[in-house]
Amino acid sequence: MAIGILGGTGPAGSALAVRLASVGQDVVIGSRSTERAEEVRAELIARWPGRQLALRGGGNDEAADCELVVVATPWDAAASTAASVGPRLEGKVVVSMANAIAKVGDELQPLVPPRGSVAAGVQAAVPAALVAAALHHVPARELGDIDHPVECDVLVCADQPAALKAASDLVAAVPGLTPVDAGSLSSAAAVEAFTAVLLQVNRRYRTRTALRLVGLPRG
Ligand SMILES: NC(=O)c1ccc[n+]([C@@H]2O[C@H](COP(=O)([O-])OP(=O)(O)OC[C@H]3O[C@@H](n4cnc5c(N)ncnc54)[C@H](OP(=O)(O)O)[C@@H]3O)[C@@H](O)[C@H]2O)c1
């Protein structure tokens, strides 16, 4: 199954792309510019020359032709980007990983996007897609460093069981990432907003935290 990433040229999308490719997934890095997507693909291949990374670069439309599609644009471009390839997303699972965050003075603060969450906005923009929200808290730098494992619980929210399963399977394909069913898409508002809290903790402690829940049955 190929995975397409809309806005896959940024830190988050390219990190996800290379991590998924490192575990044998076929990934299309999508962009508004095919040249930019090719550049980012070439940079990733050059950084890990010994790996067989099944990465392709292309337009967002090519990424949207994949069986599963991730939206990795800035929050305020997520719904419009999904809508721009809307017919290609019909009936597919679309994973929104965008967080609505603003820098206010020294603080990173959560914004309330239209419809309450970025994921809900994406779902409204492509009503025939099955939207899940996931991967909001996984730091791009660790995710993109495929020489080292990444450790994180990943909250997954979705309204349809098929979206929950596909997004959870995507997360579980990466060793060290554990999908956690966090409820319906309405929970995405809290999940997205919590990213600002983690980023604030990171600034205060000069580190990059990741989420690990205690009390969950494991294995
Ligand atoms: N950075 C992290 O650690 C991290 C972790 C988890 C989740 N996230 C979330 O993932 C998302 C992407 O993060 P990022 O840091 O990679 O963002 P970014 O670099 O600002 O944007 C990602 C890509 O989106 C495309 N894009 C930018 N503006 C756009 C617009 N107006 N319309 C359509 N496409 C646009 C660009 O690709 P092209 O120019 O090639 O089209 C860009 O390379 C964010 O919502 C962020 O909250 C980030």
C-alpha cells in the first residue's frame, strides 16, 4: 500500500516519509511543486545512501492518488489542500497531523480553528473521505532520524472504525510508536491543542518530550 503525504516537503512530512520508507513502506512526498518534492526526496536519499528507501516525489495530486493519505501542511492550509485534491480522496482514509498553534510573545498557544479542530476542518472539506487525527505529538527531528528508534504513544481519533484501523496500522508500522484509540474525531481538538503544552514544556526544559501514557495494557 502506498502512502501519500500532502505537504510532505516540510520537517514533519519528510520525517514521516523517510521513517515509513525505512520500514519498507512506499511513500509519495507530495508538494505544490513537483521540483520541490524531488529535491526533498533527493536530500533524504543522499542522507541515507545505504538504505533502500521507496520514496517518490510528486505533486499533492500524486500523493492523493495513494491508498492512504496524510495531511502534513500548516494547520491553516490543511483543509484547503485536502479540498484541492478532494475527488482523489473519496472513500480513502486521510490522516490529519496538523496542529493549530500560534506564537504569542514567548509562548506557543493553541488556536481554535474553524469547526474546533484541524481534523474536523479536513473532514468537512472532504466529506467523502474517512478522516483520522494522529501523529500530532511525534517530534519531527526524532521521527526523521532513522538511525535511531523513536519512542512515543500516538493518540488516534476517528469517527469510522476503518479510519481508526488504518491510521493505527500506519502508526504501528513504525517500531517504537504505539497507537492509542483516543475516541471520535471530536477528541482531535484536545489532542491538537495539547501539542502547544508539550512544546511549552520543551521550551522550559530545553528538551523534546514525547507522549507516553501509564496504565495502558501493553502488548
Ligand atoms: N514539526 C514537528 O515536529 C511536527 C510534529 C507533529 C505534527 N506537526 C504538524 O505537521 C504540520 C506540518 O509541520 P511542518 O513543520 O512540516 O510545517 P511546514 O514546514 O510549515 O509546512 C509543511 C509543508 O506544507 C506546505 N505548505 C506550506 N504552506 C502551504 C500553504 N499555504 N498551502 C499548501 N501547502 C503549504 C509546504 O510544502 P510545499 O511548499 O512543498 O507545497 C511545506 O513544506 C503542522 O501542522 C504541524 O503542526 C509537526
